Amino acid sequence: PPIVASCYYGVDTPSSEELISNRLSVEEINEFIGSDSLAFLSFDTLKKHLGKDSKSFCYACFTGDYPVKPAEV
């Protein structure tokens, strides 16, 4: 899935405002980078492929829903 939110848990990512997937649609990103096509796995497909382990992962960068609020980190 597109990364739409910054990670506050030790992964060095740009701010949410700097992430292209947070600002532009897939079609707009495709046009911006000049590619013939652009696609992402859906969030549900990612979780499906992770299988039974999917509940142990943090998905905040994909959803913006943080298990611990960033101000508390």
C-alpha cells in the first residue's frame, strides 16, 4: 500500500506532508514520475499475504493510525 504517514517508531521517514502518497492520488503520482503505470498492493492484500503474522505488525505508515500516539513516543 502507499505510505501516507511518517514512522515515529525508529524508521527514518520523511514527514507525512513530504510523502508523495499522502499528497497525490495514484494517478497523479504516475503522471508526476512519468511512468506508464503505477499500482500498489491494497492494504487488505498485504495483510492477507502476511497471514497469521499480520496482527503483529504496525501499519501506521499505511493508515495513519498509530498504536501509540506520536506525541507519546
